[in-house]
Amino acid sequence: MLSTLKNLSTQRWPWLLLAFSALALELCALYFQHVMKLEPCVMCVYERITMLGVLLAGLIGASCPQYLLVRLIAFAVWGISAVWGLLLALEHTDYQMNPSPFATCDFFPNFPSWAPLHEWLPWLFNPTGDCADIVWQFFGYSMPQWLIVSFAIYTVLFVVIAITAMLPKQVNKF
């Protein structure tokens, strides 16, 4: 079992599966925005960026999984994106569950001046909604709550795969 988990990061298909899962969630977000006309808020845009980070990690890992440096970069991007996304989703859920005029999200995204993503790709990164509004639910849970589940799964998978990848090769004992 451990040897199977250990070898996952050196194969291409697990990395592609990671990328595909993040792509599927990104496409869902675009469907919600452009087909169902649900306006994304600033936190939604930030969560979208972290999901793109998970997608990028999968593509980096799939590019050349037999090389340690490539795997390390992919693991770093995956871990940072998954944990950051989880923290953002928790904060976003707090805005929805505990609305307050004193604790609100920004109206405009806080991108660096050298990368104004909301100006370059407004159809993807321009927020027009309010973080405290619950505009969609599935089984009684809002979108950020489902993102907590998604990013928690990504984080747990990252920890398990990263730890098993660092385990030494087992020595056969007679």
C-alpha cells in the first residue's frame, strides 16, 4: 500500500487527474457565472485563482514526473494553492454565515499593479458580486462551503502523497 502511494508522484496519470479535477471545478465556476448568471465576488475570484494553482500543479507534475525537481515544484504549488484556497473558503464562509457591516470583503480585487488580472481577463477575474450573499446552494451548503470540502480534499491528498513520496525505499528483510 505504501509503495503504491509512494510511486504515485512519479507517474503521469495522478498529476493529470489532479489537473483534470481542478479544471472541472473551474469549468463549473464559469458555468455558474456565465450561464446561470451568478456574479462572482472578490473571494470567489481569489478562490478561482487558487484552483488554477492546483490545476497548474497538476500540469507541472505531469510534464516530467520522473524528475525530482519537477515533482518538488509541483508539490510546492499544489500545497500552497490547496492550503491558501482552504483558508480563503473558510474566510468566505465566515462572511456568509456571520454577515457584518464591519467585516466585509473588498469591492475590487487586490492584484499586484504588474498583473491586473481583472483588467486583462475581466470575464474570468472581475468580481461583481457581494461576498456575504448566498446565491446558490446544493444540499443546503453554499458554494464556499463546498469549496472548503474541495480544498480540504486537495490538502489531505497533498499531505498523504507528499509524505509517502518522502519515505525511503523499503529494505527487504529475511
